[in-house]
Amino acid sequence: MNDAPLPPTAATDPLIRLTAVSRVYGSGETEVRALDDVDLAIPRGQFVSLLGPSGSGKTTLLNLVGAIDHPTHGSIVVDGVELVGLGRADLTAYRRDKVGFVFQFFNLVPTLTAIENVELIASLTERDDAHDRSIEALGSVGLGDHLDRFPSQLSGGQQQRVAIARAIAKETPVLLCDEPTGALDRATGDEVLGLLRSAVTDLGRTVIVVSHDPAVEEVSDRSLHLVDGRLADDRLRGEELVPESAADLTAGRS
């Protein structure tokens, strides 16, 4: 195993493909099926909202794609890389080269300035232009004049902008966002969603957002609804609910 960049897939293939993926915790009477035999294909350059009630498997799915967790069964391929069976070094290379993360509570280093927070992550790509990419990324989220501010000197919305800039500066094909508007007011949350939308439209990234916020679905190209670890509904923007809605699925399993 080594840390060489991982190979891309052909442009005609889905960027992300899950095949019969399950994630089971515990066994016997304590068994919990966080994901239950999920099949999913996501193309490049799509904004996907991942919705559902608490405990439906949304964050589990996000963690599996991010290689933070691993499936109990099934296959996960992202940008030509099969995650199942990768060793530690290759998993590190995958997380470095393929995915950027945006979390609800920003996860900024409080003793570093905005530019230092972004550059810290951008430098993990082992390229020599991390500083320039970091300046460009902060400019793209409207913080070009806040480079030397510490997180405590920024509002919550500005801190989330730094977090988005940090993910963008890595220049990974996938951005994984877990409740990115959950700690923000409505107006600031809408601004953050606009920035994530721009990452898709202007930069060609694939963005997956876990959220309880209905505004996320409004800006998405595609909405996936999970119920009890199963994919209950999969809609493109403007489509009506399919016959097997989340409510139908829940009733059928009761």
C-alpha cells in the first residue's frame, strides 16, 4: 500500500455507486440495521439532499461514502475506487483526494486564522499551491477580506463559510455536508446553501447534504428519503412522490 493518488473513473460512470449496502450494529436482540440493502448511483455534478427522520440512516450513509465507517455488506465505489477492502494507507489517500467535509459546528481550529484553517487542510493534498488555493477559496465564499480573522472574530455564518472554503480548497470531486445549516438562522442558512449550490454549478463538484431543513430540498437536483435504513423515495427536482412514499414504506413495515 502507498499514498499515491487514486485513479479516476470514466466520465460516463456514476461518480458514486452503492450496491446492496447494509450497515449493521450489534447482533441478536440488540441488532440495529442502520442501512438495509441500499442501491444508489449518483452522477458527477449533482446536488443531492439526503432526508429522513432521526435514526433513518442518513448520517450512516454519509459516513460510509466518506470512509469514516465501513459497510457490513455490499460495495461502495467512489470515483473508481472500491472502498471495501482498502487498507489504512489507501483509506487515508481516499479521504485526502476524493472527499471534503462540512459539518454542523464548523470544526475550525480556534487558534488559527481563517486562511490558516483553510490552508491546513489544503496542504494535505501535498501540492505546492495550498496558500493560493486557500485565498481563492475564501474569496469565493465572500471572505477575501477576513483572511486574518480568528474563528472567535467571525459570526456563525462566516465560520461555516470558512468550513466550506476549506472543503473547496482541497479540490475533491465530492463534498459531504452533515447538517451544514443546523446551527444557523434562516437567512444565513440560505446563504450557505447558495454557496454549496455554486460548488455544483460553478465548480462541478458533487454535493451530498444530510439535513432536516426543507430549504435544502428546494435547491437540490435530487432528493433521497431514507426510512428505517432503506431508500424510500428518490426524486429529481420537480418530480412528484413515487407511489412507495416514506409513509407507505413505514406503514408496510409496521
